[in-house]
Amino acid sequence: MSEKKQQVSRRQFLNYSLTGVGGFMAASMLAPMVRFAIDPVLQANSGSEMHAVAEVSEITTEPQRFDWTVKQVDAWYTSDVTKSAWVYKDENDEIVALSPTCKHLGCAVNWSGNPDFPDQFFCPCHEGRYYKSGLNVPNTPPNAALDLFEYEVKEGTLHLGNIVPNPVKKGGAQ
């Protein structure tokens, strides 16, 4: 048996060395970018964070505006953000928590904000109107119903969470 030694030429050695060094440099440059791209997927999802807003005994059938403050973290900057909701009890004694943000231009809506249209939400930016249920009034600028807040009641206190689309469709309760 004859054993042949396989020799690597100078050209092959340089080719292997440069390919290895180049691959290592490319991997070291791409690793942070890949980590940045998939980092949100790796973060634990806390789900809907609920915040105490009001005592259930304070809520009436007339929409009332309730404000609360949440901590917002943007990278290294933490700030307090004030959120609002229009809250009332419907005819079935169920709590309804509507977002005050108009679906047309994002302005803040007010309850009975226009004396010509009492018992409606009114957007002063473009005279948009919504029924008490949050449904947009036909032939006015808003093209969708006001969004709702997720909510739960704990020990007599109303807690609000994330905003969800309003399921009220055209022809729904006014």
C-alpha cells in the first residue's frame, strides 16, 4: 500500500485562507443585523396590559371622558402618556369604552359637542359625527366606527387595555 501525501499548493492555501477570513468577516457584520431583525420576535409578549381607569359606580348611561396615564418606553427614553376613553353603560347595563380618536383625520371627538346634533359624538376638525354606539353617521366624513377598548372589571374598578375595532356595522344600534 502506498500512501500518497496530498499537498496543498500555495494558490489553494491562499484561496482557503481568504475564503475563511472573508466568511468570518461577513458573518461578524451580518450577525448584528440578523439579531436586530429577529429581536422583536424573541421578545416576550406581555399581551394586553390593563390600566385602572374608574370605579364602576361612577359610570352612567351618559358617556363620560376618563383619562389615565401610562408609562411608554421608546428605546432608552421613558415618558408618561395620557390616554382617554369615552365610557358609558348601554341599555343592557354593559360597559362600552370608546376611543376618542376620529377615524377620519385622527382628531379628538367630543360627546354632544355640537348643539345641532345632541346625543352624538362630534369631531370639530371636519364636522364628523358618530352615534352613541360609535357607529359613524352616514354622509359625514368618518368612514368607520370609533374603536373600542378591551376592558375588564376587577373589584369594582374598570380596567382598560388595548384598542380593538368596533364590531358595530351599518344598520347596527344607534
